[in-house]
Amino acid sequence: MSAATAGGRLAALLRSGSFAVTGEIVPPRGVDGAEITAHARALVGSIDAANVTDNPLANAHMSAVAGAAFVSSAGIEPTLQLTCRDRNRLAITSDLLGAWALGARNVMCLSGDPMRVGDDPDALTVNDVSVLDVVTGVRRLRDEGLTMGGADISDPPRFAIGVAEMPMADPYDPAHLERKLDAGADLLFTQIAYDVEALSAWADGARARGVFERASALVGVVPLRTAKGARFMHEQLPGVRVPSSIMQALEGAGDDAEAVGLDLTVDVVRGIQAIEGIGGVHIMGMGHDDSVRAVVERAGLFPRPTGAL
């Protein structure tokens, strides 16, 4: 098994050259699976896969493995988000095996948000292994059927392996991405991007380095709704830039800010589609599934491909 045949439907779409659309689903802070099932069903037909988050902002939620099972049952291919913050290598391997058995076909390897921002700042971090170690471990599990400890797995999972990328980081260090690719990453999920011109410049550099020949890049977007929300992302989220033209349009929209924000988001997604080498867009609705569907439809990305690939 190798990256050329790894993963499931999302990986196959990307290999075929189709522009992919992925979304994000946050498991509930409770035990009601109906909530995550309803969320997933609202996105069926609009996205090709959904990232299932893993205790985001260091707050306890239903496990991502359980969430992946509900998402898969609802008809969407899950991408398991997996942080090394909360697990040692044994737990990581266990969750990988369980998630594949329950329908996940992609994994996104993350460090995880710091405990200090969560609801239990006194909780201890594990960090038995680094993100690079996890990426290497998933690749070794997939390609060689070996755990991080060297034990044989008779029927290993065949994940497409994702990592986070921050194109607008200042300063930007391309060597950081190269290390992830060398470790075995197949998918790049970028930080939220609204500055299409700056993103295009990053893509020019990535293309020149052969990045898009080694991995598929899916660009993060959150549908814009208010000037306040855009300002928060610009000022508080690392690596996120909201161009002044977008900010001014939202500030001047008054009661029409949500409609204007949708128009602006659709323009951003169309701009992303036009960048050579970008494999798709990762639309995070933050609970507003109607916004995700609207962006997909108005950007000309609906219906999603169906049938054999």
C-alpha cells in the first residue's frame, strides 16, 4: 500500500483531478449521537468528506472516533482529526485502527490547541510523540503494516494522511512543510485564507518546489457573516489575513452583512479554484450548514461527483 492507492473517496477524487470540497463537524459536548448525525446529513451531497474534530480548543467533546462513526453512517466520508497532545503512541495506534474500522478513510495529524485555552487548564499534556512522529507512524502503519513500536498489524488501515499548513504565516518557513511531506503527508489542510492574491503567491512557490506533486492542498474558508467575526479572525487567529477590501465591505453592509459576506466568500472560493495546483476547498461552517451549502452551490461546485471513480 502507498499514497497512490491510499484513502477512500476523497483521495480518489483528488487523484482524478477533481476540485474537492470538504467540511468540518464538531462532535457534541455530550452523548447524543443524533446531533452529529443531523449535522452530517445536512451536508450530504455538498461535501466530499468531513473533518471530525478532536477536542478543539482543548475542550472535552465526544471522541473523534465515535464522531467519525456517526458521520460515516450518515453518508459522508470522515477525516479523523488526531492530536498528539492527548495520547501516547499506543492510544494513537488504537484510535487509528478503530477509526478505520468505523469508516474514516483520512486522518489529519495535529499537535492540538494548548491546554491553557481550554476548560481544564490544569490537565496534563501527553505529547509522547510529535506531529512528525505521528505522520511517520501512520505512513509506516499503512505502507508496512507496522506500529510505532514495530509490531505487525495483519490488516492495516490505509489512510490518506493529512497535516495542517499555514500559507500566510509571517515569517513563512517552507522547510516546515517539507518535513511533513518527507514524513508521509498526502493532504494539506490550510489555515483559513481570504487573501487570494497572497495565497496565489504561496501556491507559486509551492508549485515551484514540487509540493503539489507530492500532496493535495485544500484551502480553508469560513463563510463570512459579520464584520466583527472577520475582525476577530484577522486579529486573533494566527496566519489569517482578511483583506481591507473585505473588511470595509462587511462594515458598510449594515443589516445586509450576512448576504454581503456570502457574496464575498463565494468570490474567494472562485478565486481559489482558479489557482493552479490547489486541490480543493475546506469550508468550515461553524455550525451554519446552510452557509456551507450556499457557498458550494453558488461557487458552481454542486452537485458533487458521484459514482465510481
